[in-house]
Amino acid sequence: MANKRQLKKIINYICSDLFSECVAASLYSGNKKVEEVNAILASIIIVQRNYICRVSHPEPGMPPKKYYQDLKKRLNAQILEITDSISNI
């Protein structure tokens, strides 16, 4: 990790790509699962806000290197979960 600013840009980039992928998948699929798509879009926005805030305000008492490694690991897990839900649309 170079700095917090780059980490925030990466989070924003990933979430915007997930958002556009979800919208595209919903438009090109034959199924009309509007509530499911809206729930996925809302979860993407929540993940983005949550992790941007967590980058800005690390937990006190935890070593920064360990904190950011854990942050990246949890973000990757949530991204995989959202990707799986998008592929099920």
C-alpha cells in the first residue's frame, strides 16, 4: 500500500466497476429480478462507504500494517461475494 489516497481510489474504482457490471447484467438478463438487483446495488454502495471510512479512520491500538492487511482481506471477500451474486442474476 502506497498511501491512503491510492487505497481509496482503488476501492472507488472496484465499486464503480461492480456497480456498472451489475447494471449491465440486469439489463442483458432475461429475468426481471428488480428487487434482487436493487439489493446488490445497495450493498455495493454500502461496502464502498464502509471501506472508505475504515481507510480514513483506522482502529486505535492495532498496528497499521496489520490493520490494512486485514482490511484488504475483508474487502476482497466481500467483493467475491458480490461478484457471485451478480453472476447469479
